[in-house]
Amino acid sequence: MEDQTATPVREQHRFNTVNLQRYLSGKTRGVSNNDRFTVRQYSAGQSNPTFLIQTPSDSYVLRKKPPGMLLPGAHKVDREYRVQKALFSAGFPVPQPLLHCTDAEVIGTEFYLMEHVQGRIFQDLRLPGVSAAERAALYVSAVEVLARLHSLDLTSLDLEGYGRGPGYCKRQVSTWTKQYRAAAHKEIPVMDKLSDWLLSNLPTNDNEVALVHGDFRVDNLIFHPTEARVVAVLDWELSTTGQPMADLAYFLMPNYLPSGLSLLSCMGSLRGVEGIPSPEDLISIYCRCREIPSSLHQLNFYLALSVFKMAGIAQGIYARHLLGNASAPNAAQFGQSVEPLAQVGLQIAENPSRSGPADARLFLQTAKGQAVHQQVTEFMKQHVLPAQQEVSEYYSKHAHSPQRWHPPQVIEDLKAKAREAGLWNLFLPAVSGLSQLDYAHIAEETGRCLYAPDLFNCQAPDTGNMEVLHMFGTEEQKREWLQPLLSGQIRSCFCMTEPDVASSDATNMECTLQRDQDHYVVHGRKWWSSGVGNPKCKVAIVMCKSKSNSTRNRHGQHSMILVPLDTPGVNVIRPLTVFGQDDAIHGGHFEIHFDNVRVPASNILLGEGRGFEIAQGRLGPGRLHHCMRAVGSAEWALELLCQRAAHRQTFGKKLYQHEVVAHWIAECRLAIDQTRLLTLHAAHALDTLGSRSARKQVCVRQDSAHSRRARRGAHVVHRPSGAQGPDEKSQGQAVRSCKGVNRMGLNTQAALRQTAG
């Protein structure tokens, strides 16, 4: 806390400092009866008076109950002490609590003592005196700390009985209604109307329980003297356990207050202040830190509750002013803010569109999609991400051994857990019940870890192959190949690209298919066939060109056929490398030769000459899944960059304070968001228009300038990260191996636009 905000103790809050010094002597290091002992009062602390205590060697902060008659249930300094003690033990940024005194004979009321933390406290939420870039970084660090608070485990903190658990929102409305009415000096009808609306529109899901601060604002935070980092969270009087969204909404509330509302700086509007992130950006950061979906439902309720609560607090401060025991000299100003706040709260409540722009409501998942997304997020957090080190060490150990093609046991164990949890084959709408848009969000989540899609049986190229068999396979083909793939017993590969032709134009393919009575003969070379190195890979879907001249249509000459890899004539030649890596974790990418391979005619998919028709159904969803996984990898990489930029220092400044690094971060953020929105738009088109009609959206998504910028952003993310371990490097490679722009894709897009015109 900054010493200059402390002033002489106000008349109504004076107490016997000699008694206090005598009490602390011997109990607190640095305090003795013979030393100089000064007490000053902080101007902040509208509820519980807060004091700066200084001795020649140390400084402390004391918080006490105010004197006189108090509202029932308020000013619980014992709860503040308990929660700070638990949080400090867990390494959360709070001042260290030193002692708690319940003996009112010492200074007249109950109090507790904590360490004095040096740093910056901004009483004005607009953060004057700092640059726009630092203002943004300070707000980001604040919302990250809030997300960290809500992620803490109550059991490990020994705070299970700290609050009353589920039903938090109903209790909050009831409590603040009672507090307001007990403190009201006159009738304010709009406050009663807002209270009634809140009671009638309680959230449908009020069962989530986390540790909540209750008054989380920028002016209750101490920032590092020179860095954009929170070193202490203050004022835990209103803390309890309950719905964390209420805390987040309270923090965001100033963004929704009208700029013309005449309030104190700690309660005023943030609209139009340069550098302060938008509510949507802060919500996105918060959700990423907590690893939860970013679509928050009934945000208008939580915002309205926050404004109602602020109005109730303002009324309570004014009531203490009337009683003569207010903690702050400006308490009289709060009385005139109650009614305007209530009017704003009611407007937010009755008009949900005020709680966010329309764009923030685009591309929402279904209720089932949200539930599964949440399950996947929790599974990733609890099981997948903690196993990364073990998996990385396994592949590093066997990097030059044939054992690298065999997945480690931990991956097999995680697959079993995912299947038991029902998180299996999520990519296939007919099996999972999820839309393409639902699964796109889930694919992004799994993209944060290289091997995560495999754990849910959602890995490429098997997903595309299973979709092909599901849509176009005969009952016999489904029984022989689809069912084992869906159960995870076998794996598959897709053979399309060839070494001797420009395969970006698929009509160039030279691998031939020739009918020979009740068999087909496949002959040719393929490469970049992914997954072949996995021992479970048993079948390939091969794209071939018919030797028959029955059609002159270039797109009617190709077929897809199922080829078991143990068929005579199938020769797996060699693994290929991508940026020097063989991608053994994915089963690698192989060159395969088909030397007059004979397979039953019943292995043909859909019919001879219908390969491109099948490809339209296969490649659309597969490309979306791949792109969203790349977005997830890019988000992970950007998080690494931001963490490094916030902690690494060069030339006397943090990296994020250098303009070029700030530009890198901004470019990455833009590129990732643009790519995500384009992909979600394509997923929505697939759901509503079908694969054929959504070709334009898929091409735009794949080949736009935005995806070029996304790849450039991935390189930028990788560049300033410095020396990294093998796991981090491999994760970064995943972002950079995103499918690039090709001229055929651009031509397809142009042709589709001309047709549409």
C-alpha cells in the first residue's frame, strides 16, 4: 500500500494507541514498548477502517470494525483474517495475516493485523498516469488473478465450511435487499423493482461453488511498483463461497455504466478509456485461464446483481455517514448515487443486449455441446495436461528406436478413462449428437495438447475415414472396418498425395484402379500417408484413377477403395519428416507403394468414378477440425508468449513494454481471432447448408489472407520464446505445420465467387 494515501486518524476512529502498542509488543516482531509507534489512517476502506502502523523497523496494516451500531452480519473481520491466512498459505497474492484480536478492550473493537505490502494502488479505475499498453496489461493481470482465485480448491484451502455453497445468487439478492432496506433513509421504488426482478430471474444453474471475493475491483488490488503484476488482493470482508460469475460480472460492471453517470472514480464508467480491454476480451482471458467455455449465459443477471449490490453498498456507506461512524470523509457523496445505479441495473436486467454486443453471441454451442465442452475441458485439465511431461520423456527416450511408433501406456490409460467418461467419437454427429459447430469448439480445446485428439478417438486421418465409411460405406464395410475404428481397436490412413505429380490438383493423380472380374487392381505410389507407423493401422482408403475411358469428365475418373495394409503388394517404404520431425506421436507420414494390389470389388466406396463426390463430404469437416486444433495450439503458444513477455526483462523494461513485442502480441491476437471466426462460420454453414453448399465457406476459411496471418502469427509466437524444452518445441511445431495456402484452393474460391455472382 502506498504510504502517501495514509492521513492522520480521523476523529471518529481514534483509539488508544498506547494500548495497541502494549498489546502488539512481544506478539509481533518489530514492535516494542520503547520504540516509536505511529498510526495513520488510509482514506480508502469505506466499510472497515484501515490503518498504517509504523515502527522504526517495520510497517503493518490494521483493519478493525467501525465503532458504534452496525448492520447485522456486516464487518466480519474474523472472516477476512481466516480467508487471508488460507490464501497466503496456498501462495495466492494476499498480505500475510499476522494476528487476530477479539478483545474489544484493546482498541475498542475487534481487529486483525497484516503485513504492509509495497506497490501501486489505483483509486481511479481509469488508471491515469500510465500508458495505454500498461493499462491493458494491468487489467489483464487483474482478471488473471481473479481466474486463479476461482480455480482454487476449497478442500485444500480448508475453507469447505466458509460459505453456504449452492444457491449463492438467491442468497445474494436476499442479503443485499435486507442490507439495503436496513440502511435506507428514504423509499427508492426502482431499487425495489430491481430486487424483485432479480428474485424472479435467478440463474438456472446456481450450483457452481468457488471461493469468491465479493468486492473484486482494481482499487482493491496492489500492483507491483514497476511491473504489470498483482502482488496483493485486499478487502476480503465480503468473501464467501458461491457462484464465481458474480465476481467476474462485478469486476466488469464499470464497463457497462453510462459515461454520464456522476459517481466517484472508483465507481465510474470505463467507456472510451484508451487501453482498457473490452469486456469480451476480459471474459475471453478469464475463461481461457480457467479453461472453461467463453459463452457466459445470463450475464445480464450477474451484471444487474453487481449494480444492485453496488447501490446497496453506497446506501450502507451513506447510512453510516448519517449515524456519524462512516470510515471515509466523502461518505456523504454516496447517497446521491443509489437511485441512478438502480436505474442502470434495471436497464441491464430488462435488456440483455446491453450485457454485450451482438457479435459476442454468434456461433454459440447447443446446451449439449456446452456440457460436453465443459467435460472435455475438465478432462484435459485433470488428466491430459498433467501427463504431457511423461509423454514427452517417452518420445525423447525412444526418438531413434522403433519403439517410438508404439504409443506409451499412459496414452492407452487415458483413452480408457475418456471412453469411460463418454468422451469418445465426439467428431461424428450421428454418434455424439453434436453439431459441427459444437465440435469445432471442442477441437480447439484438444488442440492445446498434441496427443489429446487421439485420447478421444478424434484424431486425423481416422476421423475423416470414419465419416466416409459412415456416409458412403456398405453395411459389410461398416461392419468390417467402421465398427473397429469407432471402438478404437484399429487405426487407418488416407492415401491421396503422390510423389510424381502436383497433388494440389487431385485430377493429376496417376495411381491406377483397374477392374479384373470380381477384384480391383491398385497400382501406384503414394506418400505423406499419415498414421501408417502406428501398429494399429490396418486399412487405407486409397484415391485412384480409373484406367477405364468410360467418362471424359476429369472429376469422374477417380475412385476411393479400401485396401487392407496386410494385402500382398502393399509396401510401406519409409517415414517422411516435417521440419525435421517424423511425428511418431501421430504415427508418422509414410511413402507407400501399391504394386498391383488385388482387393475384392466389394471394397469400392460408393461406386467407381465417385471419388471426388466422397472427397467433398470428407475434406470439409476434416479441414475444420484441423484448423480449430491449430487455433487451440496457437492460443497455447500465445499464452506462452504473454507469460514470457510479462516476466522477462531487457534493456530495463519488460518485454511487453517494448513496442515491437506489443505489436507481435496484437498481431497474433488478431490473426487467431480472425481464423477462429472464419472457421466457426464455416462450421455453421456445414450444419445449416450441408457440405456441398458450404464449399465456399470452407475454401475461404482455408485459403484466406487471415490464415496466412495466423501462420505468420505462429512464427512470431515461436520467435521470442527463447530456449525451450523438447515438449514446448514440438507443441510450437504443431502451430506452424498448419496447412498452407495453395493456388488451387484460391482458384476454387475465385470460381465459387464467380458462380455465386
